[in-house]
Amino acid sequence: MERTVVRVSIFGLLLAFGGAQPNKDDWEIYSFHINSTVTSRYATTVITSRVVNRKDESTEVEFHVRIPKNAFISKFRMFMDDQVYDGEVKAKEAAQQQYTQAVSRGESAGIVSSVGRTLEEFKTSVTVAPLKKVTFELTYEELFRRRLGKYELQIFARPMQPVKDFKVDVYIHEKAGINYMDIKGGLSTNALANAITKTLADKQAWVYFYPTVDQQKTCDSCGEQGLNGDLVIVYDVNRHKSLGDIKRSKGYFVHHFAPSSLLRIPKNVVFVIDQSGSMHGRKMEQTRIALLHILSDLAAEDYFGLITFDSNLFYWKRELVQANADNVESAKTFASNIKDRGSTNINTALLEGSRMLNEQPRQGSASILILLTDGDPTSGVTNLEQIQSNVREAIQDKFPLYCLGFGFDVNFAFLESMSLQNNGVARRIYEDSDADLQLKGFYDEVANPLLTNVTMSYSSSANLTQTKFSQYYNGSEIVVAGQITDNDVETFVPQVVAISRNASIVFSDANGTTESTDDSNLQRVWAYLTVKQLLDKELQLSGVEKEKVKSEALRLSLKYGFVTPLTSMVVTKPSEETTEVLHKPSEDTPPLSRRTSMGMHPGILSKGQSRRTSGGSHLDPQAGVYPSLGSRFSSGNYPNLHLPAHPGFQALPGLKGSPGLPGPPMLHDLVTDYDYRYDSLPIAPTTLSVAPGVRFLLQAENQSLPLCFDIAGRTILRLLHLPNAGVSVNGELDEDQGFIKIIVHFDTDNFVAVELGAVTVKYEQKLTRYTGDTALVAGSVAVFIRPTEVDITAGQTRLLILVHGKNGKDFLWPALRQQPSDDAVGILAQKAVVYEEVHQGPYTKLKIKDQEISVSRSSAVDFGMNLPATLACWLMSPESALRAPLSDFTLKVL
């Protein structure tokens, strides 16, 4: 099939969302799922949107989501017309060339992304044929930053229409233990609070957000177009060791260092405030309000100074003074009378602030210089490089410089580079009603220094991320990652040396503090942190050194599939589609509302504009018919449902079934809204030629078609075995449907057995059977039973057992959502296959590991999704697909 290359990266075009808004009468999002898995403060989030074109003509369907600014997109896929369209990350220059060629052919650019305070927008679209469907899947990754004693996972939902199957699933696993968790954001208010289930069990936490269609219209910013807001999961972990939390896996380590039982260090702080004419009005007023609050929070042992500037300097005092009551009140009077006027002399103001700190060094204190400005330098020295050079020479790595850029008229790249050159950071202050709170919030982050001159050292290590930090503040965290030389754990010794007040302090543990883990994400955490820091370093350099750092950041971005400012994602889409540009937005990119319209994104197509009139992926009616959902795991009489009073079982608070604690609505409450069997959707039925036996799918790497194979007859299969974790998953296969029973074995003699209509748990010699919505923890295993699925977490492995129907008969299907280790074996543990088509035509062959295999093009239903979809695939024998005899995967007993 002829294809067009479409560039999908993330960068803001100067385009406005002025085009036609989605019309639910034209196309419908029938499923919208957000699944986020957090392990050791590293989140991998997958957004899946399934859309059907209900019209009898081709329609432009869009995928429009918001993701955190700090995240890297790592995967984007579309499923349509029995095809999978995978994105490929390329160097930006290479992708730009493809894009330019497409534009030269007359293809238009789309409206694709913008930048906001904490979120970036991702938008793309595709033409869907009449009565057909498309699935969009976006994956992004993010390492949390600890601020003010907490981590935040922000999930934004704005599908732009109520969705009958809307789900947010969050799973958090922290080996250090979770000491608290809270849920905030606009989607946690009003009636939506009843749609949230929160569960906390020592080292694990679960959050489920399953709002009904009616609930999706009830938040403060929601309405007839459905949800519009964010869900923010806030948490922190236990900190028992002063050296912190160190994990290692497969030759990599990650060290989280955040000691809290330390005395606060007195600080010396100078505030350098822009009072030029551009600060007129609201900005000046909010700055005054913020300063009054900040001055009130100064500790009596702190020393401070206050300078305002336009083309001239204005001193409250020409030297640092102690923050006693009289001085603070005097400074407040000065701050209350700051007036905007004149031009902007940043150079002189920063040099004077540096002088004040340098002339009054205090033993056992920490110095900080804070600049607030809203524009470019317009008087005095105005050459940006010269200003940066002057400031570096004045500070000489003695203290950090923090630059706050007010609004979008400021040259943020200049402020960011200057801050990084002087061991600080830059932060944009948004011109909103809470600007004073933003200013105060930033100050709170640096208000309480605990350590200075922090040096992290690791023997027998290589390729370390940043290891030297000028200051460590209460409520923050230092994260270092690297490789362990030759994976020699015996000689790997971590140590932290820092200054606390007047004394040098050493953090170490002679007994060893590193913890071995199966977390396969540690290498990606290292790559993520390395790329982030290389991008920061690039801003500080020039010439050959700059290019060297840029080249390494690009190499790692390509290797790990991160969409960064240096890369773009190229996606092939059906022929004659438009080409869209999605770059990673820089902080200098203004928010969408400030952009100039330079073109329109294609809206809904008319019949005459139809680009594709036949084909299209769809749900197999035989695979996707949903009988009464409650019949799978009968909800039963919930008020009387309770968990067994056995010491090995822990009832999870806030869920139905927990003794004495009424829980929010579970999925069974949504059945009447969701179980519409797609009768209302005009989906053209398709007849599949079903081969004898059960068909399995095996993903392929960087190929649009997966592999598939059939297993016939009643068979017991080894689905998954994790030797190190002591976990095994086996399943009994029906003759021609799916699984009739799946058992998860754990901790030697314990198990969870899932059958249609019931789940049986054996733990510590006690056997208990469940037939309704239930949540429980048995040792290292957590089980959530819902009407159409059973969610089982064993350590860092998460398995979803889904209930599907086909030909009027229900069956089970396992879907592995998280697999932590490479030592896993079994059908579910198979890695994506790398193959090459070596012969086209009626007798196609695939080359897999130097072996040529005859295949035929066929199709298979992917039952690993909540809503199954039919995919094209290459059909071959089980032995060829699994690259091993089938007997290696079969068992005599379950």
C-alpha cells in the first residue's frame, strides 16, 4: 500500500486552534483509557483513544491530549485498516527534510502542539472511512521531581465529549514504602470524587477513576463536552536511611538522596527586582504582594538584601542585614512603594547583588541570588553573552542564581542559560491571577537549605549523571544514576560528602545500602536523566564543546526513543494524508492563546473530499459482543460482602468489601451505561475465517504486521514464569475460544485461580472464593476483581485477566501490563520479534534470526485489550513464532 511519511514530534507551530471542533454526531470516542505505572518515581503513561466514524462518509478524526512538560514521548501508534502505524524517532534534521519534501508536494501543515504552565499539547488527526474505526496510542515517560516534600503525577483528561468507557488506572510501586497519598485537581471535586477509588498498601498504591457519562459533566470546568481538567496524585515515600534509596539492576543504579533529619542552614539572600515600565499594573502589584509574604517568612537567623532596578539601581540597604522584626518591617515598607518606570539594566543589578553576597560571607550559611524580570536588557550592557560572562565572573560558583521570568515578553532562553551557568534554575512566572502565589511557591522551594557543596561519589562506576550540587533544600531530592563497572556490586560503594552548617558531614553505610531489583526501567531512568542534563549543559556551552554534548544527547535520544528538542517522530500513515509537525516545545514557545493564526487544521471532510472510502479496522462482532457484564463476576449483594477475617488478608480501605468502609462506585455501577453492545453504532459486520484452535498474537519490532499462530485442542500452557520472584502463571485453554481457567502461583504454595464467575485465593493454608467486586492483598500479591477483569499485581508484575465473549460463549484472556525482569519465560514473556520480508507474493517468507519461514497473511483478534480489535498478521506455526518447540510451553497440570 502506498504511504505518506508524516512527521510527528513536539514543537509549537504558530498556529491557532481556530478550526472546527469535534462533532460527536460525526465521530465518537467510544473508549478512552489512561494507564500510568510508577516505579521508583519513574512514570510510564499510556493514553489509548478508540474512535468510530458514525457517518456514511469519510471524516477527519483527531487525537488531542495534554501531557506533562517534563515528560518525553517515547511511542506513538495508530491502529487502522488492519494495520499498525508505528512512530520512529529520528534526528530532527532528517525528519525536517521529509517534512519539507511533503510540503513541497502541496500537503498542508497541521495544528499540533502548544505549551502551557505544566502541560504540553499533542494533537494529530487521520481520515477514517465511513463506519470504521481508529485507535490512537501515545506513551510518555517522566521522572518525578520532588518539590516541597512531595511527588506529583498529573493526568489531564479532555476528550471533548462524554465517553462511555472512560478509565484512568494508576499503579504506584515504591520499595521504600509510601508514607502518604492524596488526590487533587479539578477532576477530584463534586460528584467526580465518587468515581475515584484510592488504595494504599505499604509499598503499593492504586488509583482508579471510572466516571459515568453523567459524572463526566459535573466538575467545575466540565459540561456537555465532558471532562476538562486534571487528576493529580500526590505522594511521598518513607526515608529510613540517611544515605537514601539506592537501587541497582542489570549493571545500572539510581540513587535518590533526600535526608530530612538535618538542621536548617541560615541563608543570605538578595532579591533583585525589575521595576521597569513593562512591569506596570498587575505584574508590579503581584510582585509587591509576593515580596511581602516572602519577607514575612524570613527566619531571624537569615540575612537579606533588596534591590530594585530600571535603568538605575534603588537600594533598601547597601549591605546585607539580619532579618529581625524591625528590618523586615522596614523592607516591607520599601517593597510596598516600588513603582514601575524606566528601562531595564539587568547587568548592573545582578553585579550589585553579587557584590552584596560576596562582601559579607558568613561561616555556616548558604547564599542565594534571586532575579525577577519581565523583559530583555534595554540599558547598560545589553549584549546577552557579555552579561552572562560578567555574572559568571562575579559569582564564581560561590552561590546559585535563580532567574524568574515574568510573562512571555522575557527572553527565557537567556535567563535559563544564565541560571544554569551559575548552578541555579530558571522558572517562568505566568501572568495569571495567582502570579504572586507562583513567586511565593518558588521561594518556598529554596527557603530552607540543609546542605551545601554536596558531592556524590561511587566507586566502580561509570557514565554518571551530575554528582555535584551547590545546595540541597528541605523538601527536594537529589537523583544520581549511572552504570556499575562490570556489574561488580562488591566494589560498588556509594558515599555523599557535604557541608551542614559549620561542619563537613559524610553519608555512607558500611553494611551496604544498594538494593537489587528486577526494575527494568533503571536503565531508562539513567538515559532520561542523562539526556535532560545534557540538554541543560548544551545551553551553557558554545563551539566544539556544545556540538559534542549535543551529539551525545541526540545519540541517547535516538537509542531510547525519546522525543526531545533534538529529535522528531516520523509516522507513516495511509496514502494522501496531510503532513503534521509536532516538535518538543521550548519554554520560549508562547501559549496557544497568544499565537498568530497562520493556517487552519483540516476540519470534517465532506463526501467530495473523501480520501478513503473503503476498508477500516473494526471490532469483530463475534469477538466484541458483550453479554450482561455482571454475569462474568456477579456483583452479588454488596452491602453484605466482606473480606475474610484472616491475618494474612488485608482489606483495602475505600473499596466495596472493606469492613465498615463504604466505597465509591466500582465498574459494575457503569454497566447500564456501557453495555450497549455497539447496537447504536453502524459497524459493518465482518465474517472471519476462524481456524481450528485459539489464535495468539506476537508483536513485531518496527514492523506494521505482528505474527500470529494457532494452538489447537485443550492444552495447559505456561504463560509466565519468573524464577527470581517465585511467580508462575498457567492457563487452561479451551478448544476454540480462549482460556477457561488461569492460575497465578506465588510464594511456593499460594495461588490465585481465576475462572468464569469466581476467583479462588489460597493463602497460608486458607482457601477463599469470591464472586463479586473485591479487593484484597495476600502477602506480596494484590487482587482487584471487577465485572469484566481481574487485576493481579505480584511484586513488580501486573497481570490483567480480561473476560471476553465470542460466538455466545465467554472466556478468559491474560494481558501482561508490566513485566519487570528479563529472566521471565513463557508465552506472555516473548519479546517483540525482529523479522525481514525476504520474498513477496503468494508465498511470502519472513527471515527471523537467519531462518526463513513460510507465512501467509491472515488476521487475529487482539483480546489483550478491553475492547478487542481485529489486526492483520503473518500466520505461522507456533514453533516458528515462539522459536522453540511448543512442548516447552505446555504443562501436564495447572
